[in-house]
Amino acid sequence: MTETIGIWIAAFLTLCMFSFLYKDNPFYKFAEHLFVGVSMGYYIPYTFYNAFIPYAYEPLFLKKEYILIIPFIIGILYWFRFSSKYSWVSRYPIAFGMGIVGMGVPMGMHANVLVQMRTMMLPLNNINIILIFFGTISILLYFFFSKAHKGVYGKFTSIGIWFMMVGFGASFGYTVMARISLLIGRIQFLLGDWLGLIK
Amino acid sequence: MKFADRIQKVDRRIIYGILALAVILPLVFRLGLKTYTTTPVEDLYRHIDAAAGKDDMAIIMDFTHDPGVLPELYPMDLAILRHCFQRNIKVFTISFLPQGAAIIQLALSEVKEDYPNIEANVDYCNFGFKPWSLKLPIMLGMGDDIAEAVETNSEGLKLENLPIMQNMKNYDNIQVVVEISGSSMGQFWVTYARAKFGVDVAVGLTAVMAADVYPFLQTGQFVGSLGGLKGAAEYEQLVDIFAMNNTEFSKKNARNMAWVEAQYKELPELAKLYKYNKARIGMDAQAIVHVLIILFIILGNIGYFLDQRAQKKKFVK
């Protein structure tokens, strides 16, 4: 019974959302606002009970791990964002956050730059590697603006534009597929779970 | 109104209506279009399957996604879990998003009802939700000791006391980490877990993100990937034709459509359940809509060029 009620509510809200395709209306607005409220309503208590209680409250107050007072205080400093006079205090926890980003720089350099470069330095012995080689060089030169894009150099850099266009085309095709998949998901729900037309 | 003007000024609601029909009709009247598997999906299947029947190897499934992307990612969740339960592969599930924890429960319970012999904390272990801020300590900590880094499972039980952890220590016991998300979370696993500990990483992504992973597939930083609904459909098929028939993976067979068709005829009833075919059924509608969109683009361009020519003629006169 509970499941049936849930399916009917979900179907009603899905149709409310779809009604926007005709034009903006109060049903769409109701469903949109409800979605924002429910998301936050779910997120806040879930995080409180599954993050704050087990990782802050219990170790500090029940297990007496007093070393946690330091990160606890640093975390509390975030709340100074709400004070116009003392909002500068919140920059200290942000600085710690930036420190963590810094920790990722060497590993990020390795994963995103060095390993990528290494595959560019392979022998040009198959068509894929040759295409990748010319694509990378021509695109990099296209973004080199200290030399006018004229003559042979200009023609070579224009190959880079073609490579980029192919990349944008692939991304656009995938984006269409993603959006249609979401529509298919909702229609499968309406026809299957709600109306029982597909099983 | 001329033809060129008419096709340039079609009411968007008519287009939405045609699009809705193009989705609804193939879902109700199934077309059963063929699914052709691709290398990134086959590679992921092969990697996961390599852990079959091993007590000291497991895979990690990271469900860092929310309900908004379920139509694309949930069929992947089910297909990978079904593969693991069918082939006796140990699974650890984790999510760094609160919403992901509920999706893990849903996926596990849905697949587990078809595998009554599969036991929690013996054949699989749900680590549950871990706060986003702990993802780095956990990712790095698992390189030394999984039980110490994760501490407890979703029920609050200490990992070190669970039977599944008896032969599991660190990433040496992890066959592959499969990140299923609609974000760049897979990059974190590559940057921290793969770069430092060399663990294999693969991704299941929404189609929007799929094009971005190809550079990482080429370098081998991702050992496989599932791109959107198409990737999920391919994985469903591989599970059906190999895992469900307890056959070893073979790339040659996977691409031999006559062999694939023959495997489909011998499938057990379990594999025919709607929930395990959802992505392939969805791909029927996807194919029709893609043809429709191509037609729309061609018609729009014809209208544009006819309009340009008419305006040029008018200008010459």
C-alpha cells in the first residue's frame, strides 16, 4: 500500500514537471519548490546523523578524543560567514581546505599531465596514435597566439579547429543521448511502475 | 506560408509530442534491436570477471550518484551487482553522497532477492555513506588497511570482525574500483588511489561525461568504462551471454552476433526479468529518437538554406 501511494505521488510530480513543456504553470512551480525542499530536508538530517554524530560528536564527547577539538574549532570558524563584521575569520578554514588542494597537486600533475604526455610520445605506428599526435599538436598551436595564424602555419592550426569540432560533435551527441535517457527513464516509470503497461 | 518558413517555425510543443511518441511506442511495442558491445565495456567486464571465485579479491563499487541520474546509472548498478553475485565475486559498496547510500540499499536488495544464497558481510559488504570530507583519508588509507580506513559498515559493525575481511587487507586485494557517478569522481580515484597504489580504476558515467574519459582510457588510467544507457545495455548483454551461462569471456564470441543470439535462447528465466533488461529496452527508444533528431537537424538545415536562397533572390530583384 505504502509503495502504491509512493508511486502515485512520484507519477503526479513527474507529470507536474512535464507540464512545463506546454508552458510555465503553478503545478510545475509546486513540484520544483517541493523538490528543493525535500532534497535539503533529506540531506541535512542525514549528514547530521551520519557525519556529525559519528565523526565529531561521539569521538569528542563520548570517547574523549580531545585532539579533535582542533579540527572542531577550525570547522566552527566557517559560521563566521554569517557575520558581516567577523566574516574574515572564515578564511582560516578555507585556507586549510586550500592546503588539501595543494596536497593533490603533485599527484594531479602525475595523473593528468605526465601520464597523458607519455602516451603522446609513443612511436607513430598506427593510425589512432598518428591522429592523436596531429590533433594534439595542431590544437596546441591553435592556442599559441604569439604568431599570426597565416600561410602554412595558419592552415596547420586550422586543422586543430577541425579536431576540436569533432570533439564538440561527440560531446553534443553524448549530451543528446544523456537527456533522452532521462526522458526514457521517466517514461519507463510512468508506463511500467505506474500504469503497468510494460513489464 | 512557404515550406521553408513552415519547417523553420514549427511549434515546439509539436516537436515534444513527436518526441514523446518516439519514446513511448518502442517501449510498449518492443523492437528488440541488437546490442553491439564495445572495447571499454568488454574490458571492464573482463577485469571484474577475473576476480570470480577468489576469496582474497574483491571489487569496490562507489555509488557517488544521486537519484537524478538513475535512468542511466541504475541499470549499470544492477548489471554489475548481478555479474558479481552470479560469478561469486566479492563486492564492497560505498558512497560519498548521502543519497547514494539509499541507492546502494535499493540496488543490493533488488539483486539479492534473486540470489538467496548471497550473504551480507560474507559475499558482499556495504560500507554505506561516508562523508565527502573523508574521501581522501579513506581513499589513501585503504592503500594500507581497508578495515582501518573505513572502520565500520553501513550497520555500524567493525569491518575487522566481518568474515568477508578475513583475506582482505588493502588495494592488493582489490581487482578494480568501479566509480559509478554523474561527476568527475573517477578522477579522484585515478589521482589518489591509482597514482599512489596502482589500483585499477574504471568508471560508469552519464553520457554527458562519457566523451571526457577517452584520454584516460587511452593511457590505461581507466581500465574500462560504461558510457550512459548504451554502456549499461552492453554490460547487461555481457552478463547475460557470459555470466548467466557460466561461460568464460571471449571478445571474439562477444562480437559474433550469431553466437550471441544462440546464447540468448538458452537464458534462464532470471535473466529475462524486466529489471535486468531495462537499459536494452531503453536503447530501442534511444535509437528511434536519435533517427528523429537527425531528421529534425536535416529539415532545419534545409529550411535555413531555402530561406537564405529566397532572401538572396529577393535582394537581387
